[in-house]
Amino acid sequence: MTTTPPPPAELDWLASLIGPAATLALIERYAGVRVYIPHKVTARSNLARVIGLDDARALSAEFGRLEIKVPACKYWRARVYHGRGMSAPEIALLLGCGLSSVWRYIGANARAPDHKMRAEAPRQGSLGI
């Protein structure tokens, strides 16, 4: 069983309200955009389908009739996905970023042990001129 890294401080307002799992689900669906939170949430609402009815109602009680900007939090998501055993290329595709960004997000020491650096080219010999 893997442990999910705790959400960063910038997500405290959201994670404390709906929990880390629903926070991740909300970010995966709406990262970087503004989402209207309805005053009354039903099981058929898009928000309830994404994060569940109870969490959608909690958001509605706090932010009903408002828009919230859902942060992308790529670095946190990368660490979550890495903890789930996903490869760096898979994470890069999910996040829409490059491999170098993924390595930076999950930490340079997190590289796979079988990662091979390119061998240096042998030195070029003298031209004999």
C-alpha cells in the first residue's frame, strides 16, 4: 500500500474541506480553471460526479454561488502519481509537461535505479597537422 503525500499548504482551504482524495479528483478534472459551485448540489450535478455528493455539498455550503479557481498543483500530482508507481513519461503525459519537469517535481534522487546516463564520447584524436 502506498501513502499519498499530503497536499501542499496552498490547498489547505480545499483539502481541509473535502479531503485529499476529492481534492485530487477535483484538480485532475478542473486544473487551472474557474469552477462555478452551485448553491444546491444534486447527485446528477457535474461536481457531484467528479468528487462525490457529500464533498460537493460541503463545497456548496462553503462556496455556493461562487466560482473557485482550481490550482493545477503539478508538483503534488506528480508525487502522488509517482507514489502510485507510474513512470516519469506517464506522469509527463498526464500533467502535460516535459520529463525534466517531472524529475524536478518528484526530486532528482527519485530517478529509477536503472536510469543510464549516456556514455561520454571518446576524445577525438589529434589531426596530426
